[in-house]
Amino acid sequence: MSEPTGAARRRGPFKVGDQVQLTDPKGRHYTFTLEAGKNFHTHKGSFPHDELIGAPEGSVVRTTGNVAYLALRPLLPDYVLSMPRGAAVVYPKDAGQILAFGDIFPGARVVEAGVGSGSLSTFLLRAIGEQGMLHSYERREDFAEIAQQNVERYFGSPHPAWQLTVGDLQDNLSDTDVDRVVLDMLAPWECLEAVSKALVPGGILCAYVATTTQLSRTVESIREIGCFAEPQPWESMIRNWHVEGLAVRPDHRMIGHTGFLVTARRLADGVEPPVRRRRPSKGAYGEDYDGPGSRSGSAGRD
């Protein structure tokens, strides 16, 4: 039985063509690709790549300036944060939330709109495996080219489960019986009708948006279309901690807001969603509000 795509690049001694992440004594990272006969240069000296080729992961190398560097393969979160970018990447903390709360499983059939630089595509492909299907749509050809290069660089070859289409999802979507849809775009509400037809009953829609106005319109549009259960919006934040002896305290810096996530489950055909009892604050919608598609409902949201 052959190894899954990219697995051989994640284990064993370092080989020519492997990516290596060096960590210096101050915790700074440097990533490069191993090539026979080449040297890695820093302001603290250099060392030959050949010292690492054939060495086990977790080795320590010293430069000509006698500075020690820890050598490891970069993890996927490290890789996506350092990859060449055409558009902003989906940060690992949000990609992890999408994989978990979007319930991305091995063999899943997934549609993605808004490929950007390929960060989320790489996470999704690793989760669904070769038996799954990821069809990604990107309207900008230059972004699609960068994303394809980044994904193939990570896996070492084209991934057999990935199809990339340049164009708008709502105009080109032909997939059916889709398990999950992930929308990372400026106006996800424009795609709701198309993806609702592609999703299987019980399937999950996940939207990733940056601003509160996008969040509001996305949630209200999902409610209005009438074929999804009550949407769930949230955001996540990460705060590291400094731990040294009895000095235990939160770091002064944290990864705060990067985006909002919204998930909603597809209902069976012909089923109306149960009325959700909620108490919006007084004046939340206004007296003349009649839905997100109305002029009053759309004011200030575009």
C-alpha cells in the first residue's frame, strides 16, 4: 500500500528537497530547502547543507561562528505563515476551527470558494485525504497560480483529491452531493442559493468573513434563504503564556481578531426551519426592516 501524498516528506532523516526550519538561540525561525553542495548563510556564520542531509530530524548544527541552530521540518502552521502570498492567508487558529466545527472528515466532498494563497486548501486536503474531493474556486487567476504552487510545494506533487477552477463559484458550481462548503470571500451571501443546491441534507456551510457588517449580512441571509438551521457565529483568540519557574503570566501580545466564522446545517428539502426564539435588543432591526435583501436592511452593509 502506497503512502498518502506528502507523507514521505514528513518523517525520516532529512533528504535533498526537504524543507528545514532552523531555530536560533533567540527563538527566531529560518526556513530553507536542502540542496546538496549548498551552504546556509546567516549573520552568525554559515554551514553546509550536507551536514543535515541524512541527519535525523531534531539535530543541532553549528555555524562557522559557533552558533547552534535546532533543525526540524516546519509544521503545517509554520508553512502557511511563511508561504509566498497573493492574498492574505487563513491563519492556523481559524483553519483549525474550520476543520473542527466544519466537521471535515476523511473522504469528505468539500467545495471551497476563495482560495487566496492556498493556506486553507492545504489544511482541507490533509484532512480529507486522497479518498476525498476538494473543488476550490478562485476568481483571480494570479491568486490561483500562487495557491497551486504553495499546495504542490507542501505535498511535493499535485494532490489527487484537488481540483482548482478559476471563476466565480455561483457561476461555475456544478458539484452535487457535497458534504461541506467553505466560503472565504467578501460576499458569501451571493453564493447561498448555489451552495444550498449542492449541499446534502445535514451538510455544513462554513463562512469566513473579516468584518462585523459582513458577519451581520451573512447570518441574516442564511436565515432568510430558509433551507438552513440557525447559523452559529463566533471568533477565536489565542494568548500564549510565559512559564519560567514561578514566573507564570500571560504574554503581552496575543493573536486577537483575524476573522469571524459562521456555520449552518443544511435542512432536508421542503423542510422549514423551526422558529428560533430569541430576543434581539430594542431597535436592533428598525421599524422599516424587512430582511437583508431590502434597501433598509442592506444600508451600510455593502
